[in-house]
Amino acid sequence: MDLRLLLIATLSAVLCGSWAQQEGSVCIKANAQSCGECIQVAETCGWCGDEKFLTVGESMSARCDDLESLKKRNCVVDKIENPRGSIDINKNKPVTNRKMDRAEKLKPEEITQIQPQKLTLTLRSGEPLTFKLKFKRAEDYAIDLYYLMDLSFSMKDDLENVKNLGTDLMREMQEITSDFRIGFGSIVEKTVMPYISTTPARLINPCTGNQNCTSPFSYKNVLTLTDKGDEFNRLVSQQQISGNLDSPEGGLDAIMQVAVCEDQIGWRNVTRLLVFSTDAGFHFAGDGKLGSTVLPNDGRCHLENNMYTMSHYYDYPSIAHLVQKLSDHNIQTIFAVTEEFQPVYKELKNLIPKSAVGTRSSNSSNVIKLIIDAYNSLPFEVILENGRLPEGVSITYKSICKNGVEGTGENGRKCSNISIGDEVSFEISVESQKCPSNGKPEIIKIKPLGFTEEVEIVLNFICDCQCAGEGEQNSETCHHGNGTFECGACKCNDGRIGRVCECSKDEVRIEDLDANCRKDDGTDICSNNGDCVCGTCECKKRENPAEIYSGKYCECDNFNCDRSNNKLCGGHGHCECRQCICDANYTSSACDCFLETASCLAKNGQICNGRGTCECGICRCTDPKFQGPTCEVCPTCPGVCAEHKDCVQCRAFETGEKKDTCERDCSYFQLIKVKDRDKLPQPTDQSFPLTHCKERDANDCWFYYTFAIRNDNKEVYVVDCSMYLHRGTNPRLRSAHRGILTHDFEENCTCDLV
């Protein structure tokens, strides 16, 4: 490989590092080389812009750390860069409060049901911003209703009953809203075989016998939405029944056109209802191949002179495609179908949000009641949906519904059973994980499903620190102008490297760089604890910010010193370059030797009772007979047996002078009972001194025990005579019956005969 390419590759690897493999906090692991890179790592990361912050051996990325660590490392507080996100409300028109019986008449565009209407969020990576959204269902809200009717021959009787629908429905809807409009459209089927007969005669009159039917068509917009009910009656009265061959109809073709042809239908930005009346099923995507219409439905408007002109060209829409378009255009659907097809359309209803199914009579005589009931049964719930989110941006919802009921997750998007005049709210959190590649603002929109009102949210992104805009280009601080001095550090120009841009990639040699980073001409570069950058060691960082590599060759650290009691330098010193610097009155390699002698003073004022030496605050007894913290305890000295006799007697046999105060006075030793004298501890078996005792009780019986101190704990082993003395109550009588008592008793517990 060319030496220059090798140099560039090596330097790139050094500068970029392989920190992903190094454990540590998220700020440290990021290896950020600038303030902008640092603040995009996480909201907890800050950048120290203090020019004098770095010590010898520390890399540029050491400026990026969590805020508390930067303070502990003595970064000047006002030099810590830590920008925060913000929320600005740009349009905040209050929700409308009015009653239906009031005199004023508001236009649909004058009614507000959602607040606020526009916000600007300034996002920092990893920091969620939360704002509150209010929704209130307005009273007397305008309604547009489009009546789409199947005019195949089987619907002949229904057409007669629908001819007066306009004025009758207008009158009934006055109870719901004072602003109501109605429109009408009709459907038959695709005008190709095998859906209709294409013989010339059947194209003129598709009905058999003497029935006079109109020519078949796919979909026709008969009446654009109007507030004139009599005009609806007049035009519907002029309609004629048509005919087709198969049972399923082209209803989905027509519903798609009604949804997407907003201008031709005359939809306003109000509540939009589509009533579809039929007595048959429906074709959907894929069925069109029977008539050689295999191109997928394009979801666009193709009305010319109010007729759908592309039914022979495009396939039926898929249900998913139709659901999307109905949602995009805020249309709520009511299916008015015969009882026979209820199961089919109920399945369809489950796929279309905010839709309803009503059972109409065989001749549509109950159609008005059906529409009113179906409208009232529409699941009135507000469901928030948002448009496409920019890459790296996420959004979460929390709903606060009626009676304080809260929802999170998917339930956080909606509130149910909302009556007219009810007000609910949502807490919406937006978070960005990274800056967009183009750095430009983004726009997202949130709206309630089935409504035209929406909230526009402009997203700005914090991609750099404020201090970056105040940088000094070609600064003398950066080695004669070879970089920009910003945020307390040099940002090198292209081709320059080093902490102050002192090296050129084209001029240095790897061998020279490495030689400057080896201690005492050794083989390890930067002691394997750092990277050689431009001939200078930059020490690695640790997961714990308090643990630091340092030194010209990163040969020092403050965490590899001796420990005592699992504490670095015994907790009585600090570690410098792998050596413990002990606090006052402490010494040794682990600072665990206390130089004070107060803890070694005996009661007589002598150090270790004159029978030992004080080492690191602990007595080392030189006379093996003496024990204890100050060498004052002598288990084998005369008087030990008599001293403890009464307590042993009351503890072991519940007799003696202290039997009434035993629990209070005699709990200072551990009692262990043995069966035989040969089970007592022997001096030859022990690594600590003990005394064998033989004492006489109040009944002139001998009992045997040992007394010892082990690890500052007093231990008494005693021969248990009570297990043998169970016949009668008088020990003299017991001793008089030696023929009855066992040999064990005679060996272990003896009484004088009187």
C-alpha cells in the first residue's frame, strides 16, 4: 500500500476511533469531536467550551460528557454548552362555544373544534417536547350528506320511496343541525362483459320483457350537495332503474369517486356523511380481471359530465385503498342494506373506521329513520392521526377523556362516547433521535379522523451549539490559522490534524508519530491506554468519568492502586499514577495502617498492657498467655475458673447463686454442652489458649468445663451432668444408689458422700 494512503487510513482510524467497543456512558462512547456532534448524542450530554479544560493526554472528545461529570471535572458552569428544546404556539384560536338555538349563524370555517392550530417545536436529539391539544365537539355543526343508491333492477321499489327523501330528511335533520345539505348519486356496474350484456339492444334497455330501463352505467353524480330538498326530490324523481347480469355491484367504484371528487360532489369542510343503499354485495380488487380491467385503481377523480368514465379501464379498488381515501377525505359511511346482506357489510364496517350499518326495509320505506338512527349510532370518538413522520422523529399520545379517564399507547390517540359540547384533551410528545440530513425544518400534521381541522407542527432541529456560530476562522490559536477556534477548541481545516491543528497529513510520517508516543523507546504506543494523534498521546476515557488515564504516554491512572477492605487506598488516601497518597496518620501501600496508638491503650494506660506492640492501631500480643484488643485478657491465669463458675452453673444447670439473674449477668459467653469429659477441648487441639476448670456446686458435686477466648468471643464447654441425674431430687440419695446409677455418671459427675 502507498505510504501516504496508509498514513491517511491510520490517522482516520485514530481520529474516528473504535469507541463503539469501549464500555462507558453514552456521552463518552460517542467520541464527539465538536460541540454539534456532542449535543446530538443525548439530551444529558454537554460540551465544555473552556479553553483550559483539557489536561495533558486528554483527547478532544473529553470535552463531551454528562453535565454532572463536567462540573465535577471543574468545567466553568457558564462554559458548558447545553442547548434545550422549546415550544412556540403560533396559532391558538379558542374552541367554539355556541348553542344551536342562538340567533347567530356561523359558517363552517368559523367553527373551531381543535386548539391550538399551529405550533413550532425546536427539537434537540433525545429530548421529548410535550404540548397539550384540546378538542371540543361543536354544537350545531354543519353536515353534508350524500345519498348513493344502487339503481339495478332489484331496487325498483326502493327508488319510488326515495323520491321524496330530500325534503323529508331536511326536516328531520333540523333537530340535529341548522346547516344541512344533501346530494344524490347512483350506481349500476362496470359497462363491460361479463357484468352487463353488451348486445346493442341490451345496451339501450338492459331489462327484459316490457320493462323500460335506462342504459347501464358505472356511477353517475346526479345532484351536487345542496340545501334545497325539493331540488333533490325533483332530480331523483327523474331517475330510472337500470340492470346488470351478476349479483355483486360496483359500489366500491362509486364510493371511491364520491370520496376523491371533492369539487364535483361539493364537499365542504364539515361533517361528511355518505349513505350507500343497496340490496347486493360488492366487487373488489381482483374481480376486474373477469372483464379484462386489470390496472389497479388509481384513486383519482375521473368524472366527466358527472359520469365515471374509467370503469372499463381500472379495476375495482381494494378495501384498504378505499379506507385510506375515506380517511384522507374525512368521510363517514353509513351502509343501508337489506337484512340478507347485513353480515357482509358488518364485516366491511369493521374495516372502515367511523362507519355504521343499518337495516333498511325491502322497499326503503324506513330510510329516513335508518339514516337518523345510523348517524346517532356512529361511534362518536375522536381519533388523532398524524401524517408521515421525518426519519428519526417519533410521536406518542396520552388522552385525558371524559371523567378523567386516561389512555396511553394506541388508546392515547382516542376518546370515546363524546357528546355534543364535550371537551377532551391530549398530551402529545414529539422526540427526535437525530438531525435531518438536509438540516431543514420539517412539517407534520395531526388531525382528528373524520374532521377537516388539523394542527400544523413545524419542526426545527438543534444541530449545533450557539458557540459554533461565534467561531473565529483561521484563528492563530489553531497553529497559525490552520483551523477555526470555536467552543473552546480548534476545528481543523481540511488536511490538518492535532489538538491545535499543528500537523499536516501530507507532511508527517507514521514512524515519526509513533516514536513520539512510545515511552523509553518501548513497543507500546501510549502504553496501550491511548491513541497517538499527530505525535501526541490522547488517552482513552473510562466508563466511570472519575477514572482517568493521564501522563505524556498515558502511563498513569488513578484507579490501579492497592486496595484494602475492597476500597481504593483503603479509603484513607487517593491514587496518583498508580501509587497511593495516604491521608495524615495513615501509611502502607494501601493506606490501611493507622499510625495513632489510642486504640492500643489498656486500662492501666500502657500500650497493649505492656505485653505487646501497637501495629497500625492493633495490638500484637508478645506474651501468648494474653489476648484481647489490648492484651489484657488471660484465659489461663489463676482465678479464671472461680470467676466464671456461678455463670456456668446457672447457664448449664439452672442452679447456683446467679440462677435468678442468669439471663442478665451471664449472657457474655457462648455455652456448648458435651456428654463426656473426654469431649472437652484439649490444649493440644487448640490454636488458642484455654483453661480446664473443675468446680464444686452447692450440693458438693463436681462439674467440669473449659473457658477460652477465640477471635474475641468467649466460649465455655461444659459436661452436662443433668442427663444422668434424673432419679429423684436429692443428689446425696442419688449418690447413695451408685448401684443404680450408670458408670457414665460416676466418671463425669461425682458427689462427696456425707
